[in-house]
Amino acid sequence: MLNQKLQQKLLQKLSPQQIQLIKLLEIPTIQLEQRIKREIEENPVLEEGGEDMDENTRSTDDYSSDHDGDDDSLDGPEYDEPERDINDDYNDDEFKKTQSDEEFTVEDYLEDDDTPNYRLNSNNYSDDDDDRRSDIPYSSGNSLHEYLLSQLGLGVMNEDEQLLAEYIIGNIDEDGYLRRDIENIVDDIAFSAGYETTEKELLKILTIIQDFDPAGVGARDLRECLMLQVMRNYRSQKGDKTILKFEYLILKEFFEEFSKKHYDKILSKTDITEKQLKQAVEDITRLNPKPGSIFAPQLSKSTQHIIPDFILEDHDGDFILHLNSKNVPELRINRTYADMIDSVGKSKGNKKDKETLLFVKQKLDSAKWFIEAIKQRQNTLMITMQAILDYQKEYFEDGDETKLKPMILKTIADATGFDISTISRVANSKYIQTHFGIFPLKFFFSEGMQTTDGDEVSTREIKKILKECIDNESKRQPLTDEKLAKILQQRGYQIARRTVAKYREQMNILVARLRKEL
């Protein structure tokens, strides 16, 4: 049964420009350049700025001179101005009816400040910037599989054995390990190649591949990888043979005790002296656990380069903050399409001209919105980073982590007037270049705790103290989490053992047992 009723709802909808600004806030500088270029390709009204510009489209240098370096440049446009929906500017039906009677001029869309430069400062280079860094050519070199295949001809194999060896090499991963079971490889060859083979035959070929360079390749686990390298050193007489025999014995018979650093058990079950064990452990730890890592993956396309979004310069205690817009193109409205509105709007055109005018108007609005979103993005970034700089000013003077104040997203949100989600988007994937290094913005955010004196300190200060204690500890008797907690409590930091364990894990520091050395 149908039921009709009235219902009131309160909904919040984001305008296209608000959505666009949210997406632009999240991306770092390197992706912003790509996003702008894609927008230029999709919107013919947008183009990169140049010197040939009139008074209606001010150059980016003019805008920079109005906002040069001072704190006043952060005033910018107001952010809490309500965004306009695309349908608020015009109605298609009304526009088609009235456009023949109205004259459209470029000034309707290009006001004095409609196409400003979205850079806040004209100085986008640091003192130690070097353009030659971006011109360094990289060579990918041969891959691990290509290098192994090139060594197949050195072994004594018939045609069938070479095919099986190629199949085994194809199953070796980038680290140099054969992680698939031999039994499964036998089945794969039978199904895919229709060739019947046995595990014994594949193991024989695998033994030949394990003699290839680099040493340890073709191993099925870490233990076998290290044993292959020790055996290679023994055959080539690289080191004391007695120590090498002990190394092989440790890996073969006492690998679990070695990995857990239960050296007392190894000494009690063998005739190895403590000095010999120490030398053997040092040699084993110098072996390569990933023999395939010496090849080209570190220069592959997946390599990520950090480009700072902010540049902070220290001039005798005076901080100057810049946005790094070095590779970001300038934007302006294409004059050809702007003049088209004048020419078509002043004449009583046909239906096709009216449709053209409507299309150009839509593209002009889209271009205006995009430029405004870029400008708001840059202003939001600067205001947020300036608030972080003001709050952590003592830290930025010399980079001492103990001077970092407890700071959460709400701290900066209250200082800037932005929403916490806006601060989170700004801090995500953004970096700042300082005179003591490049840091992600998330680095400056940390929780706080109170000391026995009532002072509030950052958790980073506690982590630094923990690291200093661990660095200065006796490696024969490393400090446990409980002892570390007592040391912190003696210094006035009321902290539990489980909290020490959490901070230690966050710093990627092993437990005391695994830090033990002979």
C-alpha cells in the first residue's frame, strides 16, 4: 500500500570546487604538477602563463609582488566563503533564452583577481639547489634472471636439462630465492610443458644453479642461502678454514640457537671457544641474506624521490618559509576563448553559435574554479605550515628533537581555524626542507605526557632518551624493557614497561635478547 507523507531532511553536499580542493590538498608537489598538466590537456581554456598578457590577466610576477615573502601574504582569500555550485551561476534554459539579448564580455569571467598567480612567493629555490641533479641518467643494467641465464652455457647440460634449468631460474624471485617447492615445480612442468621429470633430476639441476653467481642464489630459505655462501668461501679459501667449518656447523646444526642468540647453548654443545664463536658470528652477519638485491631493482621505475613541498630558510634566526613551486606551471585563461565570448555575445548568432558560447562559458567557469582551487590549496598549505613553524619554533632553530612540543592535529586546527580533516590532508605525504634535513610533516606531530614535575613533554623526547640508553648499553647484557622503564622513571618520566616496548617497536629496535652480542 502506497503511503504519501512529507519529510524534512538536512543534507550537506559539497560543491564541485570543494571536492576539487579536497583532492588537491591531499597530493604532494610532484603529483600537483601532473594534475595541472592533465587539467590543461582536458580544458582548452586553460594554458600555461607567459609574458604576453594584458591587464585582465595579470602576470604571476605581479601577483607575487603583491604577496612577497611577508606574513601579510598569508591573508590571501577567505576560506570560509561558501562555495558556489555549478548550477548556481546560470540556468541552461534561461541562458539560451536571454543570451541573444545580453552582451557577454570577457570581464564577466576575468575580473581583476580571477586569474592570480597561485604561488605565494617568487623565490622557489633554496641556496643549495642544483638543477643538474634532475639530469642524472640512470642505467637499469641486467636483471638477476638475465644474469643467471647467461651462466647456463658454462655448465655441462644437455638440451632438456637446459630447459629445466631455465624453468627453475624463472621461479627464482628478486631476492634470489627459490620459494616454490620442487614437487610443485615438477607438476607445473608436466602440465605446462608436457615434460615428465622427477624431483631428483630437478634437485641435481638446482645444485648446478646454486653454484652460479651471486653466491647463495637458488636457496630455498635463509639457512641454505647462508650455508651456500659459507661453502663458497671455504672452497675459495676466503678466510680461516677452521672458522669457516664452525660457521657451517652453526648454520647446519644450531641455526635456531644462532637466530635467537642463545650463544651459551652453542658453546655448551660444541668445542668452539668463545673467541671462535664471536668471529664466526661476525662473519655470518656480514653475509648477504638477499643475494639478488645486488642487481638493478634499486634503480627501477619504482624508485621514489622525495621532493619537498616547503623550503625553510634560516637567515640569522629569521625563518623564511617558501612553497616549492619550482616545477609547477603558471596558469592563465586562453585569450582566444575569452575573445570568443565578446565576438559571439555581441552578435545575434544562430543556434550553433549559442551552443558554442555555452560550451566556452562552461569551460571558463571550470578554468576559474581550478585556478581558485590551486590558489586556496597553496594558501592553506602555507597557513598550516606557518602554524606548525610558530608552534615548534624552538625545534626548528637547531633540529633538537628534545625541543619538540607535544602537538596533535587539533592543536594546529585550533591555531588556523581549519577543520582537523583539512590539517590531516595537508600533513599527508608532504615534506619540508630545513637547514638540518628533509622531514615529513607527520614527523612534527606527536602525543604528550606529563613528568613528575608537571611539565608536558613530547613522546619523541622519550624515544630519544630510550635510543641513547640502548646505544650506550652493554651489548653483552642489553637493557630489558623493564630496566629501561626504571631508568625513565628515575629521570621523572612515569612510563610503564609495555609503553617502553611500544616505543621501542616504533623505532624498529629489537628486544634485549636479540641485541645481545659476544
